[in-house]
Amino acid sequence: MAKPAPLRDFPVDSNIVSLRLRFLPRHREYLMRWLQAGSSMGLCDVDVSPRTPITSPVTLEHVLVWVRENPDPAYMVRPDGMRWQVIDHVRNHPLGSFQSFEDALHCIRPVLGQTATVAA
């Protein structure tokens, strides 16, 4: 099983800028459209939650996705460097890494056309 790259702590006076994707308002808007469109395909709920890794003060956000077949979150979508990672949350198994947030959600349930992205 592939493990996500650890967060690196750089000295405060460092010139290195860590590139890491974040959830933006456009992602939240697309997520709500995706959830509404996927309700007939078993999507029940989503939650954007912050998490703080033990080894780093950096707070990352991830999306948990519930489907009607399971009372526990079925999927997690999280930023991983410059990509979006989809994880089977029940089995803690990575399902794929995608260039865009929209592609990551399309992997879970292809309910919106792949051209239905949101302008940045």
C-alpha cells in the first residue's frame, strides 16, 4: 500500500515554499453540485474536515463521503502535494491519485460530466 509523503517542516527563514493543494470555495461549490447530482446513485452526505498531523503544525483538509450502503464514511479525498488522492476509507486503501479535484470525485461516482469543472 502506498503511503502519502510526509509533511516536511522547513525552517522559518527558509526560501522553500511547500506546494500543497487546498480546498477552495470553488471546490466546495463543485462538491455540493456533485453530491446533489449523485443522490440517486447512492451518495448520502459529505463533510469537509480539517486534520492536523501529529508531526506537523500544518492543518490539512479532507473530504469524507458517505454512501447509503455504509453508515461509516466510505471514501476520503485529500490533497497530496499537487494531486488529489482518493482513499477507500473503510479499508484504508488508496484508490487513485488525480490531477484535479473533479477527477477525484468522478472516480467515486461519475455523476457530472468531466467538463463540468468550476472556473478558478
